[in-house]
Amino acid sequence: MKGSQIQAQQFGQQLNMTPQLLQAIRLLQLDSLRLEQEVRQALELNPLLELEDEAEARPADPAAGGDVAAVEVAAFDELPESSMWDLPGAGWHDGQDDGMARIAAGRTSDPLVRILQDLALELAPPELEIAGFWLEHCDDAGYLDAAPAALTQRACARFDVSAARIEAVRQRLLHGEPAGIAAASLQECLQAQLASLPAPVAGRPLATRMLASCLDLLAAHDHAAIALRLRVAEEDVAEAARLVLSLDPRPGEAGRPDGNVAVVPDAVAWFADGQWRVALNSATAPRVAVNPTYERALAVGDATANGQLRALLQEARWLSRGLAMRYDTLLRTARVIVERQAGFLERGNEAMAPLTLKEVADAIGMHESTVSRITTGKYLQTPRGTIEMKRFFAVRLDGANVSGTAVRAMVKRLIDAEPPQRPLADDAIAGLLARNGVHIARRTVAKYRDQLDIAPARQRRRDAPRRSPTRAEDATG
């Protein structure tokens, strides 16, 4: 009987904590601007809340019995991680676990993982894992890194499902938000974006035909040739071409801040006294506290008469605790990232280490979905610039103990240092990398070279400026 009472009490406590945990989860994924708006709105609607700096400015009251907000935050932080994230009803689906938590371990470390956050609310677990597979094989621009047929075959073997089901998930990504993800080519990417535009759109039918049969002429801006080939008016071609140019050829980079927009970092990393240090940026970490005067009045007042104020007190405490958990998670995550990517911070892209969400999650004792939320839209200021924390995650290159980011930087360095009249072929670059212990195929070098927008060796030789002859060469003529 006693055991059942304890279980009932624990279950009741879990149910009472559910709204608080839901708010804490939501606070994790807000960027600094939205968090500021959230806190400002809460301060306006809840008279029991105040900014923590205002509370510190108030003279201490001996009758207050200590800093209530600090005690509450400490109590919340001491909860075990499993009780914070694995409570029944604490996920986004009523009575179920969090959608992102359903992704199989090791399959959510892709740079496009934010798309999975949205799909986790719509897809069943098997389809969500297949979506993770497709995204694992997308580059930063959103394109597949291998032929769809080959990837489909691998996915069929891994998940033991039909090829039609695998392809259906790819089509869901291709026509999702943003449209064009997991495309096999630029043509397929733009066609998917055209199909996803809300109807009616002037010029879409002609733009679809142009992408299907005139992509080469479209790239050359030869409207007259397109009009002749499709037997349409040149003015209509110009209108359809403007529509195509409005599409995004790199949908995987959608949502990243524009380079001209000032980004306020959420945390700062710097090197001092022989070690890397990390701290939160106070400008993006507003803290709130419960007004002790109101709290004492409610403690001695009539419970029935102050029901609404007591509800506001509960909300104030939840927000204070949720913010404390956000900042604690953000700081611990940033510290692990800086520790694992210290080589990159010191030496640049060639030292970017492979790093996954799961590795960071294991280091801080949380689920990788939590790390995904706290790193999306959050920025770390470093000596190498202000970088979105998500960009510190790098996929490990197959068969090597280095990241794709590092190898891409190595390829660029070798090409930058090559003799202008004797440019390095892709197989030569692969050989040079192999001497340094990085074994990759020639086609992998070609893929990274294409990502860097560098022409093949034959074209680089043709485009290289010719060297002026020396006096000896002039004399021998």
C-alpha cells in the first residue's frame, strides 16, 4: 500500500510538472530576438515578474527569508535529466514522447537537422528515420551527394522497406519547406520549387517547360533561342525567366542570416591563461525574478481570493526556471563545442573535427534533440568570427578520421598553391591527401572542388595567365 502511494505521488508530481517542462522545451529553441520579445511580453502581462537586475537593485529584506528565485532555480537544475525529458505527456504529442527523441541514435547529426524538427511533428518514426537518411546524404546546399538510385538501394537494405516507400519520403523532402531539399540536380531542385509555389503564378507553365528542355539556354540567358525552341514569344520567355531567377538554387542554406545583418552572439569564446573560456552574452540572456513583496502577500493571503494571482505566481516561477535551464544548457553545450573544436578555432577549417549532436548530447547528459534545439539559431562569438553553433557540427568522412569540412579546406589549399601552368588533377590531389593519411576517392575530390566553385584542372590551365619568357628563352628564341 505504501509503495502504491509513493507511485501515485510521483505520478502526480510528473503531471504537475508537465506544463513547466513544455515551456522549458519551447524556451530552448527561441533565438535571442524572440526570447527578448517573450520576456518583455511576460513582464508586461505578469505583475509578479521583474528583471533580475531590478531585483538586485532593491535593498534586501531580512523578512523575505532569502532569495526565493535562486532557491527555485537551484531546485530545478538539480532534477535528473531523464525526469526532465522523458515524462509522459511532456512531448509535443499528447501522451507521447518528444518527436525529435524518436529519431534513431546517430542519425540526427546532419547540418540540415532543423528540417527534421518540423518533420518530427508530421511523420511516423519509420518515415522520420528515412528522412534522416536522405538528409545525411545532402550537402550544405541541399543536394544529394550520390545518385538517388544508389542511395535508395542502400536505404532499402538499411530499413528493410520498399524502394517506393524510400522515394516517397524523398519526395516529401523535395516538395516540403524549404522546397528543393534532397534534389539530385539543379533542374530537379528548381522544378520542385516551381511546383510548390501557390497558384496561380504568372509564367509558371512556361518556366516549367524551360527547366525541362532549355536549362542550358536559360543559364546562358539566351531568351531568343528559348523562344525559338519552344515556339513562344520572347516577352513571355523573359517573364518566365524572371520567375526562375527568383527561386533559390541552394535551398539547404535557407534561413541563414544575411551577411549584411548584424548577428548578436548568445555566447562568447576566447583564449586566456592557456585555455579556452566560454561565457554567455548578458545582452541576450535576460533573467527574471519573482517580486518578493507580492510573493509574501500571497503567502499570507486567502487562497480562494487570490486564485488568479497564485496562477500568475506559478507562471512567473516557471518562466524563471525555464530561462535558467536554457542558459545552463546553452553554456554547457557551448563549452563542449569549444573543447571539441579547439583545433578549428586555433588553426582554421583544416582542423575542423568530426562532431555530431549525439556526441555533444552524451557529453552534457541530455538528449540530442535538446542539443539540436539549443544550437539552432544560436551564435558563438570566436576569434574567427561569430558563427552559428550548428555550423560546428561536421560529418565524419567515410573511411577517415577527419571531417568533410576539413578535407574541403585541404583541397582548396592545394589548388591555391598549385603552379598556374601545371594545375593539379583530381587524382593528383587525392594522392597528395593520401600522403597525409587522408584517403578519399578522386570523385570525392571532384565533389568538394565543385562545392568550392573551382573549375577542373584542364580549364584552370586554359584560364591561367601565360608566363612572360625569360631573357635566356628570348636569346634561344
